[in-house]
Amino acid sequence: MTWFDSPADVATRLDASGYLTDPATATTTFLAGALEKPLLLEGPAGVGKTELAKAVSRATGAELVRLQCYEGLDEARALYEWNYKKQLLAIQAYGAQPQRGTATTVDGNHQPQPWNDLDHSIFTDEFLLTRPLLTAIRREAQTVLLIDEVDKTDIEVEGLLLEVLSDFQVTIPELGTVAATRRPFVVLTSNASRELSEALKRRCLYLHLDYPDAKREREILHKQVPGLDDRIAEQLVATVGRLRDLELKKAPSIAESVDWARTLIALEIRDLDEVAIAETLGAVLKHQSDHQRAVKELKLGRS
Ligand SMILES: Nc1ncnc2c1ncn2[C@@H]1O[C@H](COP(=O)(O)OP(=O)(O)OP(=O)(O)O)[C@@H](O)[C@H]1O
Ligand SMILES: [Mg+2]
């Protein structure tokens, strides 16, 4: 089964599930599905990277399996680990059975029996704890695999991803190779806090997501914040645009625009004048120095 029929199909179905695409996003998303290649999304915080994976899952009805990356993430958290507790209990239970764990000699003493056969029984599926990568590979139903904030992991984890993303398989020494019956739709996101390896990039389609233009941002706001007045949406997007030009420590993203719109509705503010901006700036700027800069540059009456 194909994921999407065309880029236009991506645009329509993602729109219906609350995500607005531009032509480049729609085309690359379509290709990721058609070519069964992972999609690497890079760009500043809050521009809709994670949301795109969620929207694909909503639009297609495929379950979302998420691997949240962080420093120190290892194989046991990303791929699989053996359930040691359960294995230990199985070993104890095995040892406690005289007919299996020990052999009785003629004088009635118990002697330990070889444990070799136990090895085979505690390294089976029953004792395997699957983590997101293996879960996604093994699922038979359609799956969207989100590998979120991949730049936060150590470089070693990328090595682990390579086998999964190039062959869609995982090798478990005790069990053998588990290959995907159905390839998941893979989305990787990155804030580009460090360069990803060329080997990883080569296996992916690449899309840089950036702040949208004013028209699309207004459309996103109307979609995300029902009941938002046209005029105030226009004022808000224009102000956010000016703030982005200031080269702040943390420029406001789409997420902040959405938060700001909700704030204005909650406060029943119908005109985003200087006073209203100054009063609600905390919804958009999260650093004191940015706040001060904005007050000065936008010549706001009071802060
Ligand atoms: N194209 C879009 N259509 C609709 N909503 C969007 C779009 N882009 C972003 N948003 C909104 O912005 C919010 C933030 O997006 P998201 O969490 O995906 O950002 P991100 O790029 O993953 O940021 P970070 O790098 O901080 O994780 C979303 O919850 C959504 O409300
Ligand atoms: Mg994100």
C-alpha cells in the first residue's frame, strides 16, 4: 500500500488533519512514502518538524511510534533489551526442578545438570523487551516511526540507526535478524545542534523547515486557534515577523505565535496595540534580554 497518491494528496490530507504544508514539504513527504526513504527534517525550534510526523500518522491512520533522543540514549533504550528480571526468575524456577535442574545419583544426592538447554529458552521472544526501533520494525500494521531530535544523541547511536534505516532490519545476536515485514514511514528531526554523519544523511531525504511566510502563518493560526479574528491574526503575524528580524537569542516560532494567539483570545484583546504587545510579550519571548530588546526596538510604551 502506498502512503500518498501525489504531493497534492499529501497537502489535502495533512490539511484535513490540521497541518499546513508548502509545496516543498508536500513533495518531499510524498517522496518519502513513495520511495520508502526516511525523511530528515532540520530547522529551528517550533517550526513544525515533530508535528509533521504526527500529522502523517493522523492523516493515514498509521500508529505513531516515537523514539525521543537524548544524550546518553543507548541500544537498550532505543532497540531492545533482555528482561533480566524475568530471565532470573526462569533460571531459579529451572534450578528448583529436581528432574530438570539436577540429576539424582544412586546414593540419592542431587548433582547439577548442564544448563545449556536453558540458554535456548531464556533468549526467546518471551524475554525480549522491545524498544521503539524494534517495535516499529516488527509491526505488521502501518507505522510512522518518529526519531525525534536525533542531534541530541551521541554519534554512536547513529551507527545503530544505520542498519535500521538502510535495511529496515535489526540483528539480535541470540535470536538472529529481524527484518521489517512492512517498512515504516520514518521521520527524523534535528535542530542541527551538531552535524549529523554523512552516512546517516545519505540514507534520508532532506527537508529544511523554516518560519513560514506571513500568509501561511496566518492560515496556520486560523487552523490552530478557532475563533481568532482576522485583523488580530494579521497584527500578530506582522509583529512576530518584526521580532524575528531582531536577531534575538530565541526568535519566536510558530509554536509561540499559536500560544500568543490563544493568550490574546483568553484576555479578550481585540487590538494588538503597543500596550497589548507589552503586556503579553511573555507568551512569545522567553529570555529577559530578548524582552528588553523588543521593548526598545518596537518602542513599546511600557513593559
Ligand atoms: N505547518 C503547520 N501547520 C499547523 N501547525 C503547525 C505547523 N507548523 C507548526 N505548527 C504548530 O507549531 C507547534 C510546534 O511545532 P513542533 O512541535 O512540530 O515544532 P518542532 O519543529 O518539532 O520544534 P522543536 O525543534 O522545538 O522540537 C505545533 O504544535 C503546531 O501547533
Ligand atoms: Mg520537535
